[in-house]
Amino acid sequence: MDKQMAQHYDGKVKDWFSIFIVVILAFFPFALLVSFFLKSPGVFKVIKTPYVISVVKFTFFQAILSAVLSIFIGLPGAYLLSRTRIPLRSLFRSLSMVPFVVPGIVMALGMVGILGRKGILSLILSIFGFKPRSFLYSFWSIILAHVIYNFPVTIRVVGDAWERIDEDTVNSAMLEGYGRFGAFLRIDLPLLFPSILFSFLLSFSYCFTSFSVVMIIGGVRFSTMEVLIYSNLRSFLNLDVALSLTIFQSMILGMVSLITFKLGGFILEEPTKVSRGEKIPRWTLFYSIPMIVFGFSPIISSILLGFVEHGGMGLSNFMAFFSHDSPALENLTKALGFTLFYSTSASLFTLFISFMAGYSGKLIHRFLANMLVGISPVTLAYGYSILGKMMNMDINSMHILLIPIYTVITYPIALTIMTSTWRYFPKQLLEMAEVDGADKFQKFFHVILPNMKEEMISSFLLCSAVSMGELAATLTLQSPDFLTISTLIYRMYSSRHFQEAKVLNTILSAMIIAMFILGEYISKSDEE
């Protein structure tokens, strides 16, 4: 009885400690923003100007359109991934991780390499005799980038739900003469609707808070609310506009997060009779090849961008970058050091919290993680900047607050992995170890770690990759003497040092892709 009470108490401590940490790290800084807002009556009036209203309308319109197109383009891929044994299945699985791993700055500069005046698309046009031109800084270039970035979300979310639909039910409908498309409308679609809506809202949230893509591909003509908040904080110093937009945006994202949380309870989770034995459709080749090229081209473009030079490919950009005259070289070591330190520190902390929260698997943890999506990176950094000023922190040391910021940003990803890992963990091993007299540390190092190390390493690498490429919050909180690789890339690009920006982007892309491949390799070796 004493042991059962001790275990119950230990579980409660882990629960409340992880909840307390998440609330303090995420919602306390946001509460500071709300308190400032409540002390400023009439602050909402500043967002009624024509320009701000146009930005709000554009933010909604582009997010809705991007999410709808992402659903339509991703649904066929979700079907192929979940119901058939296509040869390119592993590539589709890897592609479905793109939005969760590849930073916005990498994706944006990859699109520059495709849509720019000297990009791949312009090169193809010149081969056919057309005049080279740039496709950047337009509405449709933003939509294209968002769709490329988000259609894999549909493949992942809807594909996972589709995989769990009982094939016998579908076969029964087909035997009644409905055909495969008729069975889809009658059986699959109603069951998939929660996951489709969930995928739409997730893509909507990503596009709604789009930062790097709009800043780089949209140029000065276009701005989302997230970009406008940053601009009013860092450039125009118009705090009333920044605060009112922050609260308004958070209200919208908060409602979206609540809806997605409720939808999560309706998405099929427990597999019935998983089968991928359906006949591969004739349209598979016409869909899969363009989609794989479509999805991976920005990443490949980002990696190759540093090698592109006048007349072809070469190392001249790297040679110029590592010369003594390069304005970026002297900052590279500092940026690498800061990037590795903060991404590693935050990822270890995130892993620690998600490990404890995942153990219980209670709904409250998923709810909190879901609500974190409603706090955008710029909003989070804004709250922490106020917290830093209240603590009388020097502006040159405020970048230490990036550790909790990166932790909040990556926590939902880590929690998803660790909750799934604990769900299938043989907990009877812990009971057997306890019978043998093992203490907490012995149970962790001799029982838990050997059985979970692959998932823990994979979670750590994934969180590190996301933190390394984070730009929005890092720029918002940026100190004069502080740099990460992502902010250095943006600084070089915005100051028209394009060669240096390309080389740095290639370095960052290679680091993140290497970490992703390593994480995939570790997870696959664990499955085997």
C-alpha cells in the first residue's frame, strides 16, 4: 500500500511540475501582455486605420486560401501513403515532416532560388526562348511557398487517420456498387472530416503567423499581422499598434487552438484493421513525382544555393565567404556558438519536461501543448522582452531568454513524441525493477533509457533543428551583440550581401537536414 501511495504521489508531482513549468514559461509572459493591454483603454482604436485593416484582411485571406489549397493537394498523397504500398512511400513519409523540421528562413531562401530572376524557373523559361524574369514579391509567390510548406501537413495528419479506417467497411460499400470514389464519399470522408478540418486549422495557423516567407518572398508590398507586430516593435517603435495586434491575433489563434483540441478527440486513433493492400491508382505517377519534386525542391534549392555562381556551379561563393574581406565570416563563429548553445540547452530542457508530461499521458498536457500553438513566436518574444525589462535585465544579456522561448516553441513536438513513446512502453518492466529494489536513477538508466533512447535522441534532434532555424522570436528579442545563424542570414540578405546569405543558408540547411536524416535513421533502426 505504501509503495502504491508513493507511486501515486510521484506521478502527481511529475504531473504538476510539468504543468507548472509550461504555464510559467508560456502563459506568464503572455499574461504580462494582457495586463498591459487592460491598462491601456482604447488601444484597439489604433488598428482601425486603413493600412492595418488591409493587413488583417490579407492575413486572413492568404491563410485561408493557402490552407484550402494545401488540403486539396495533400489529400491524394494521404490516400497513397495510408492505403497503398507505393514504392515511394518512404519519401512521402519524409516529405510529411517538412513543416515540422525545415525553418521558414531556409524554405524562403530556397524559394528565392526557384522564383528569383536567376532562379530555376527563370532558367527553364530562358531555355524555351522566354525572357528571364523574377516571380518574387507577388501574392501568388507567397501562396505557392505556403502551399509547398503546408500540404505535407495534410499528408501526415489525414494519412494517419485514413490508415485507421477499417478496410472491411470500405470493401462492403464497394461491393454494394458504390465504386472506390463512391465509397470515399460515403465512408471515408465522414470519418476523415475531423482530421481534414484539423489539418486545415493547423495549416491556417502556420500561414496566419507566417514570418520568414512573407518578409523575404513578399517583400515590402505584403505583410501579415505577425510581420506588422515585429515591425512596430523593432522598427517603428509603435507599441500601441504592436500590443493591440498581438492581443487580437492571440484571440484568433486561441480560438483556433481550442477548436483543434476538441477535434483531436474525434480523430481516429486506435487502429482497427490496418491495410495498405488497395490497388495503386493509375494517376499515382502523375501525382507522386510532381509532388515529391514540388515538396523537396525548396530544400534542395537551399542546399545548392551557396554553390550557384555566374555561369554554373562552383565554390567561388564559399571562397569569397571565407576570405578576410567577408563581412559575415567574423560573425560566423559567434553565430554558430550561440545557435548550438541555445538550441541544445532548450532541447534538453524540452525533452526533460515532455518526458515527465508524456509519462502520465493526461489530457491536460495535450490541452496546454495545443494552446501553445495559439501563442505566436513574436508574441512570445514580446512578452519575454517585457519580462526582461521588469527584471532590469541588460539588453545585451536578454538573449538568455531564448532558452525558455525555444522550449515553448518545441514543446508540442516533443510532447507528441514522448506521449506516443510512453503509451507503448512496457511499464511492467518498471514494476519488476522496483520489486528488485531499484531506485529512481537505476530504473531510469537501466530500464527506461535502454528502451527509449532512440525516441529521446530523435525528439532532441528534431527540437534542436527547429530551434536552430527559428527567426521570428529571435529577431524580436535580438540584442546588439547577439547573433544566431538564422538572424545572420537575414541580416546578410536584407543588407544585400546575397553571396554570404546563400553560403550561410547552405550551411544551416545542411546542418538541419543532417540532423533530420540522423533522427530518421535512429527511429527506423528502432522499428527494426
